[in-house]
Amino acid sequence: MVFTGVALTGATVDEHVRTAVAAEQCGYETAWMAEVFGPDAISVLAASAVATSRIRLATGIVSTYVRSPYLAAMSFHSLADLSGGRVIAGFGTSTPVIVEGWHGLPFPSPLRATREFVDLFRRLMAGERVKADGIYKIRGVSLRGPAVGSPIPVYLGALNDGMLRLAAQVADGVILNFPTLSYARHALEVLHDARERAGRAAADLRIIGNFRTGVGEADALANVMRSELITYLLAPVYQRVFTADGWGAEVERTANAWASGDRAGAVSGISPDFVHAHSVLGPEDEVKARIREFLALGLDQAVLFPVVTPGEAVKDRQLELVRTLGPR
């Protein structure tokens, strides 16, 4: 097996659920739902919980800043109830553009806020009556008992070394997004060191990699990836990670082209090397070989983010890719 997790895809809730059902039929262990500008993750996973019976349903990720710990606990408590405990709570800070610009909410210190959020979320999910006077001021509240399947695993999306260390200390898993081989090696070193310093065993922390993956003609698929990668190349938090990973010239060239108004040139100018390093595209055997390289480094699970070219029957082709690369 290469991929054992899959990202839910589609334009509608029904299309996302179709992916979850197909993934379960193909033997995937987990189905992951991101939350950016499409359907909200909780609604999609609730519908998927009703339509499936085995696959674990995970957020990958929802922002810690757009839901209070109590609202998040209520939502995941309900998801656990609907699914019989088949839930993974994947959180991350997201970015100031999304949190402040789209939601109109504050973006406090990420490390402190995340640490507090995880602690409060876990206590609420366990049925504890909670009071807090930190970033999240809670005057005393509890849910109606522990969630089904408690304790629900908490995973953190992590990019920089500070968040990687925090995840190794307090989370059950960590999610790496757009990992290159060099970045994955570095992240694993940071995670293992921080985990050992925290006195935790290797089995206490699962490490997940998200891989944008397409099978077919690599150049056509690379153009699809450029349209996605531009968003990340312009985000300061990703710019810092890409630069630390050796892609500083690429970041600067892309940002300068965008700032000058040459937006088409900024997208088309993303180099083939950058696309190749941050995605897995090409013939099926080459795709599987690349993912095995990452798993050999020590990742516990590879999550498939299907990449297909635009045109007719996009959803059908995404589902076919899910089936092609599935465990069965």
C-alpha cells in the first residue's frame, strides 16, 4: 500500500461524500476534509459519517481561530456521535489572510493560542467542566459527557519549527503540507527530537503527509499545480518555509512578478523543479515510487490529494484516481 488516506474533493457536499464512500470501498483508512472557501468541513464530515461505516473521518485542517474551543468541541462531539467515534480532529492556525481578512477575527500568538486551544478542546471533549482565563476566557461550561470513542485524536498542521515542536509535545499527530523530501527530513528530525525531549514514545505521534498527486502527462498536470501553488508562494508563512527549504529565489521571483502586476507571468513562471518538488505527478509507477521514498523516511501515512486536468467529467476522473491509487 502507498496511499492510505485521501482528501475529500468536489464542488458540493454530495460530491465530497461520494469521495468518502469511494475511499471506504477502496480500503482507505482515513478521509480528510480541508476548510478554506468551499463547503464547511463539519457539514461534509457529518454527511460522510452517515454514508459510511468504517473509514475514519478527519479535518485536515480547520482553523483554531474561527471556532471557539467550545464550539469546536460541540461539533466534534456530534461528529463522534454520528460516526461511532470514527473522528480525527485536525487543527491548524490557517493564515492571517483567511482569519483576519475573510473571517474578520483576530490572529493572536499562534503557539500560545494553539497550546491553549488543544488543552481546552480535549478537556471539553472528555466531559470536564472547564474554566479558563487565558487567550480563551471561559467562565465554566461542559458538554454532556465524554465524546463517543474518547479520547478523540488531535492532529496539528505544522510548518515551522516552533509549531512542529509544539505538535510533538501536545498532539496525537502532525500534518505536513506540500512536503519536499528535504523538508520532510528536516521536519522529522525536529519532531523526533521534540517528542523525545517531551518523554513521549514514537507510537504517541503519527506523522501524515499531504501529497498533491496526479497520474498522467506530467506537463499538463503541472499547469494545474501552478494555479494552486501560486496561492502558497504568496503567503508569508509558506514563503518562510519554502525559503528555508532552499527555494528563496523562486519565492522572490514569483512575489516580484505578482507585485508588478504580471499575475499570469507569476503563475506560468513557477519553475518545473518547484512543481516537481512539491507535488507527485507522472506515470503511476513513478508516482508510487515517489511516495514510497517519503514513507521510507518515517512518515506514517500518505494522504492523496487528487490532481486532474480541467475539462469534462472532472469529478469522475478524480474518483478514478482515488480508485487507481487506493489500497485495494
